[in-house]
Amino acid sequence: MKMTDRKPRDQSQPQYLRVALHKTNIDTMQAIHYVAKRIRKLPRQFQIAGNKDKRGTTTQWVTIQRANAE
């Protein structure tokens, strides 16, 4: 894909949105796939800083590309 073929980014959406993911008894990637499906984004648009324990209750920062807070 050439640089000229790209669509211009919608300026109303921030480039990145950082949210806190609070999860209980679920793997991080399972939670990302669930959230991605609900907000109609691809899981590859999510960035996480490592995996957390599946069996515990944990909270971690997740960054989503081109997402709106609503």
C-alpha cells in the first residue's frame, strides 16, 4: 500500500485511548478478544503490557488505537 492510498485519519477520534481493564478469572487475551468484538475493533488494535494471572482479580492498562471513549 502506498502512502497516498491511505485514508486520512478522522480527527474527532484520538490516535490512542488508554483504559483500565479489570478482569476476574479470565485470561488477558480472552478479555481483549471479548472487548474487541463488543466495540467492533480488531484485537491487533489493542496493546497490553504483558499478561496477568488468569486465576486472580487484576487490573492493567490497555491502549486501543483509534477508539472513542463512548
